[in-house]
Amino acid sequence: MSETTTSTARSTGSATPVKAAPLSSSQGTTSIADTVVSKIAGIAAKDVSGVHALGGGASRAVGALRERIPGGRVNHSQGISVEVGETQAAVDVDLIAEYGVAIADLASGVRRNVISSVERMTGLQVTEVNISVADVHLPEDDADEESEQRTARVQ
């Protein structure tokens, strides 16, 4: 039923599976929008333990305002930019790390999760995932935000 097939490369003698293009067949082609890939990558990046938030300071501020508007939704692609071709995709991730997390390990985990999620859900080959750590979130930052919200709530 599926048009996706795998075959073994025989010209080089290796046993590495080679995927057929899953997005085109004799019955038509499938195109995937950039926003689809960016949402998948954003959700996959947030799922990694040690990621506090996605995006830089300005995009997070706009996202916070957007969520407070009645009917506003969470922007899952915040901090994510992608380039999508016919068979490949490249992803750039801007994130805020939790304090105490090894950033190299965090980047490796985010990269692995984004690649597996995008490739599994879209069939696109992810050529690269570039990660930019914009800040480190400190636990006392949450306490400062809570005290500001309490004093400004009623006057």
C-alpha cells in the first residue's frame, strides 16, 4: 500500500539501505510547507529535557503577549527556522537552556530528536540542524517573574 521502499545499494557493495523518494510516486507528488516542518521541529526540540524555551528574547516576549490574547495559541515554531526542498530540509534552532545542563549534550539531544521526528513524520532527509543557545535560564528568574505578577495584579 505504501510507496516507500528500501533497497540495498549494490553498486558500492555496502549493505546501507537507500530510501526511495517517499514524496513522489507515479500517482503524484506531495509537498510539505515550511510551517509544517518548523512545528514538528519546535515540538521535538521542546521535548528534550534541559530546554527551557525556544527563541530569543524578542520572540519570546511577542509569544508571551500572543498567548495572553483571548483565543491566542502557542506558537510551536517559535525559535525555529527551516529551509525545505523537494527531498531535504535544514533546521535552525534558537533556544534557552536550563542552568546546570551540559550544553553540548543538550545540543546533541535536540539535534537527534529533531532529525528523527522530522524524518519520521515527513519523509524528508534532514541535512543539518544548527543550534544556537541564546541564554541560560536561572531558577531565581521564575521567582522574580512571580513577584512582579503578584504586585501588578491588583491596584
